[in-house]
Amino acid sequence: MQETLVLILSSGLTLFLVKQVVLSYKEWRKERKTKFNTVLPKVSEIYEEMNHLRHTTKAGRVIILKAHNGGGRPKVGTQLFSSAVYEVWGDLSSIKAHWQNQELDEDYTRMLVDLDRNGKVESDTANMKDGVLKRMYFTNHILHSVTVKIAQDEKSLYYLSINFHEPTNLLEPSIQEAIRASVNRLKQLWG
């Protein structure tokens, strides 16, 4: 009799535990699906905005990168790395696959400090000091670049780099306005 009672109670407990596991799994799937349904449209809109910016400014490549140091907020005095997150390109080739966890030198780090302070940095490859960024720009035939801060969290600084491979007047009002509008939209999407 006692064995039967233990069997009945344990099977009820087993059924209860199985039910809880199934309910937890369903809740997890529902939450994951909700996150997926909100993240995917944002990614699509980010790419749309980047493509719009590339076409409007006639840039060769538009890329969103993140600066990181492997944990914690990026800061001077720690080794920084840069990784490509999103990229659209036209006449220039893609660098996203090759620009992952790139160790940054002092000049690139200084540019990121200026970017964090000012929100925007304009660069002409001919006037840059030799370093990892100038060599990459030179190899990819980039004459000018505009870099704009998009967002920052506890682990990364996200920034937009607009690369021009043809002589471009970066002070032209239509280019300035296209960049301003797209950066504003990207910041909203990132938020």
C-alpha cells in the first residue's frame, strides 16, 4: 500500500514538474519570438538608412563599427579593438568579415577620443598620420571619411564611418544634411 501511495504521489509530482518545464519553455519561446520580431525590423531599417545615406552622399561604403576592450567601457589607457557590425558598400569592397577585433593603435584611439568628445570627426587620408586606419584607407582607395558617434553602452562605443573614394566636398550642405538626418535616424533606431 505504501509503495502504491509513493508511486501515485511521485507520478503527480513528476507530471507537475513536466508541466512547469513545458510552460517555462513556451514562455521562453514567446519572449524570444517577441524579441526576434522587434529586432529584425530594426536591423532592416538600419540597413535601409545606411543604403539611403550611401546613395545620397555617393559614398563608396557606409559602415557601423564598435570599439571595445573585451569588457567594460572603452577608455584611454586600455587596449581598444574595433569590429564591423553593419556595412553597405557600392564601388568599394566589403571589409566587414576582415574587420573583427582589430587591435587599434594610438592614432586610431586618439580619433575615437575626439569622436567621443565632439561627436564627429572628418578625415582626409592624405593628412592622416601613418597607422592602422590610414593604411586601411589607403589600401581601399578612401580619400575622405566622416565618422560619427551613434551610441555607447557599458561595453562598446558604436560609430558610423562614411567612406568616400572620390574627391568630395564634405562641407557641401547637401552632404552635411544627409549625414545629419541619417545619423539622427540611426540614433533613434539604436535607442
